[in-house]
Amino acid sequence: MGEILISNLTVLIALGGLIVILTLIQLFLAVNQDKRETNAGPIKELAELNVEIERKEAQKLEMEGEIEKFRKTLAEQAELMAQADYLQKRIEELQTEWNSLESKRTDLKNFLSETEKVQVERVDIETALKAAQTELAEIKEKLIEKDELDRLIQQLQTSKQDYEIELKKLRDEVSDIKQLKADEERLKDELGKLESKLAELTGLKQAKDSELSEILDELDKVKAQSDEISKRHADMQEKRSELLAEYNAEIVARNSVRDEKERLTVELEVLKALVADEQGKRSGKKPTQDRLAKLKTRPPSVKLFEDLPKANFLDEKAALENVRLQFRSEGLVYDERVLNAFHTTMKTNETTQMAVLAGISGTGKSQLPRQYATGMGIGFLQIPVQPRWDSPQDLMGFYNYIESEFKPTDMARALYAMDIHNNPDAALDDRMMMILLDEMNLARVEYYFSDFLSRLESRPRRDLVTDANQRKDAEIELEIPDANEETVRLFPGFNLLFAGTMNEDESTQSLSDKVVDRANVLKFGAPKNFANSRPEGDAPEHQALSKTQWDKWVRQPETLGSDEQFVNTKIDEMAAIMKEFGRPFGHRLRLAMKSYVANYPESDRYNGRKKIETALADQIELRLLPKLRGLDPEESAISQAFGDLSNMIKQDLGDNELADAVQTSIDNAGQNSQFNWGGVTR
């Protein structure tokens, strides 16, 4: 019973606990419901706020995008404004340049107008010349007809004489055989036939005589016209000769007056200096004689040159054609390649100090530079080298301290007249001049010319010559004290071109390696045959070429463009071959060779070779072969090197003529087995 009571009590307690738990749960649920109902409004507002925030964020992003677009627009506007400012400045610069070119356009129009006038005059002259040539051809044809008629008349006269002789013989026979009646009749018949034939021939002769008379009358008219033309031509020739004689006489008189004026001017300067010295001595002052008086006096070659009109060649090709006209007017014949080689050497005087023309006497070595200078419009001064020369003073002159006077040579006076840097007030500006050392190897070249050659080599680049500090190593000190006891300096600028001739015989000296390394050596071989060349045409007008125009023709190695790689490769191969010979060369010669190739003129006559190949073959001929003198061609290594060189000349450069000349020089080495380059006869 007690157990049942305990069990029921337990059940009741469990039910009570369950009721309490259910009540608590109900209470929690009620409280939770109240909280949900209470928080429903704020939660709804929070959701709405979140939506509003999201909408504002979207608006913010849109505004930031608009702001970024606006910023980009402002940047583009700023860039456009900068471009507009630049274009405005560029327009102003172009307008200024256009205004500055107005005078050049005017000059160009004037030049074109003058060119048209010259062309019209040329057409008129050519028309008159063709008419004269046609008239001359007609006269020649009539003269030929006259000769034929004369021949025919001579034949008829000969036939007539033969018939008369035969008739006389027949008549004699008739008189001798009158007793022979039978023969008489026969002879009469024959005589009648002969007389009939004679009458026929006489009639034919009369017809021919009549025809001949008409022809002679026509021929007399032609001859009269020919005589008139010949007379007019003779009168013109006589008048031309008279004018030429008067002109030459005037030139001689003018030169004589100039020389006399020059001499008197020098004497006057000396007298003034002596008077000043005497006055100075009396007053106790130092003498003020101008020690440079004779140096300042220009040589005749410069005086004549400065009066010439300015040359106006259209281009380099036109200038070279003018040189060829000058050659022909003097009866000189030089191969196209010889002229191009000499011209290119003159253009490259920045890297190649001079051209040397070598060979036997009488091959035109001296005339080439002289007539080239005349045709090109370059001043020319020839300096004959004397066997006794042994110092630079023989080339430039010396200072006489006893007389307080410098005794200059024509070369020193010419250098002073052309030095626009140390003699800016009196120098001959914008002109070119060539100095030729004639027979330069009569004396030892290194004795009198070595120092001068070093000065030429020390010249700065063309664009640096205005810098006195750059020029100082190239300037020549004459050691003439002037009024301030300073040394006089001369700069041999790029307006000076240098050439030399040398004969090769027992009385001359060989060139030193120093000269050969700094020059292009043009070897004149013995002529294959002797041509009877005669002057053709008139000499072109003597003009003066400006240095400004000359400089436009000078090109730097960088202008080789796509050909530079080929040129570099071939020069490298030449260097390797020269090492085989034991005659290597350095950077200076490499640069000189590239400069030569870059400055070689355009031409239509290269025998199928390219200009680059011809120029490279020239450098083998002018630079490398003269350095091989004295080598033994029969030595194994040297023979192999000659083979490599010949293969390059033939296969790579296509110059069979040069390769054959090299082989000829090898064959001529003879018993002494020493190679001596003999040149190419062109």
C-alpha cells in the first residue's frame, strides 16, 4: 500500500513537474511573441533603411562614374589645348621659314628664266649649225660630180687623140700605096667608115662638151659660193686670231702690270718700314717694320683666280663634264676611271691627305691636276721641288733676322691668302685651291714634307675647324715675330687640295711608307699605243668653284646605307690578305677606304660593275698594291696571298683588267724576285 502511495506520489510529482515545464514553455512562447510583435516595426524600418542605403550606394557609384568621365574630359581638353598651342607655334615657325625662303624662290625663278634663255639660244645655234652642215654636204656632193665629169672628159679626149693618130696612119698608108688601086678602094671604104665614126664621136663630144659646159657653169657657181664661205670663214678666223692675239697681249700686259705693281708694292712696304725704322731709331723707339709684308702679298696664281666669275654647276656630274671638255680642248685623253679616282681623292682630303701621280716621264701626270683644276674652277699653284731641299723651310720660307724680314715661298703666301681663320680680314673666302708638288721625289720627301703632312693629318673634322683649340695641332708655325712678338700660325684648311707627281728613274727617291699610307697613288703605266690626239672644241669658260658647293658633294661613310655591310666585309677581307703579305693596316686606312667608296661619283661607264665594286677595286690599286713593293712573289706564303688578292679582284669585284695588271707585275719581278707595282694602262 505504501509502495502504491509512493508510486502515485511520484506520478503526481512528475505530472506537476511536467505541468510546470509546460507552463514555463507557454510563458516563454508568450513573451517571445510579445517581443516579435514589439520589434516588428523597427525591423521593418531597418529593412527599408538597408534598401535606401543600397539605392544611395548605387547613386554614389553613378556619380563617381560621372565624375571620372568629367575628369577624363578635362584631361582630353587639356591635351587638345597643348596640341593646339604646339600647332600654333609650328605654324608660326613654318611661316617664318616660308618668309626666309622668299629670296631663294626669287633666285630660283631668275635662274630658271636665264636657263630658258640659254636653251633658246642653244636651239638657234644648233639650227644654224645644221643648215651649214647641210650646205657643206651639198657642196661636197657637187665636187664629187665635178671630179667624175673631169675623169669622163679626160677619157673622151684620150679616145679622140687615139682616133686622130689612127686616121693619120691610115692617110699615110693611102698616100704610100696610091699605085695599089685595089687597096685604095678598100681604104676609102674604111676611111669612110672611120670618118662616119669620127663624125659620130665628134657629135658625142660636142654633146658632152655642152653638158660639161653646163656642169662647169654650175660648178663655178658652187665654187663661188664655196669661195665666199671660205672667205667668210677665213675672215672670221683672222678676226678671231686678231682678237685672241689682242686678248693674250692684254693678259700679258695685265700680268706684267700686276707683277710690276706687286713688286712696287713690296718695295713701297719695305721703304715705308725702313723709314719707320729710321724714324724710330732717331726717336729712340723700337722699329715698327711689318715683318709680314711679303707674306701678305698674294702670289699671281691667287690674284688671277680671285677675279674669276663664280661657277654655278647644276651638280657634281655637270662639273666633271666641264673637266672633260677642258681635257678635250687641250688634246688630252684620260680614262674615265682615272678622272673619277683623282676627283674622289680630292673630295676625301679629310681622310686622304693627297694624291700622288707616279710613273714614267711624259704620261700626262702634271697635266691631269692642272687641267682638272681649270675645268673644275679650282685655283692652281705648281711648286717645282728641287733636289737640294732638305727642310720645311724650303717649302715655306725662312725669316731673315738681319733684315728683319720673312722670305716666303709662293706656297706660304698661298696658304696665308687662303687661311680664313688666322687671316679673316684679307683671306680669299669661299674658294678652293690645289697645290701640286711637281717631281716631289727629286729630294727626300720625309725631309721637307713630313712635318707638313703630319699637320694635314692632324686637322680636326670639318665641323670643328672653327674651334681654335681643335686647330692648334694642325697649324703651321712660321716663327715670324710680328709687332707683338707673337708666332705667326697658318691653318691648311679643307679649302686646300694637295697633289704630287713623281717620276720613277735612277735620279729620284722612292716614297716613304708615311707618304704612301696617307695618299692615293695613281700609277701611270707605259702607253700601249701612241694616239695622235688633237685639241677638240673650245675650252669652257674659266670660273671659280665655291667651297660651299664643293662641300655639298662631300659625303660621309654613313651615307653608304645598305651597301655599308658589303663594304665592311670586303675591307675586312683585304685586311686579312694584307696580314698574309706582312703589310697590315689600321683604323685610319679603313676609314679612308670607306670614305673613298662613299664619295665615288655616279657614272654609266663601269663595264658592268657596280659603283661600289669599282671603288673598292680602286682602293686595292691605289692603296694596297703600292705597299707590296719589295716582296718576293715566288715565296710560298706571298704567292698564296697574291692568289687570294687576285681572286677577290676577279670574282668579288669583277675587275679582270686590274687582275691581269697584277699578274703582269708579278711576271716582271724578274731575277731579283721583287714585286714592283707597275700600274694599269687604260
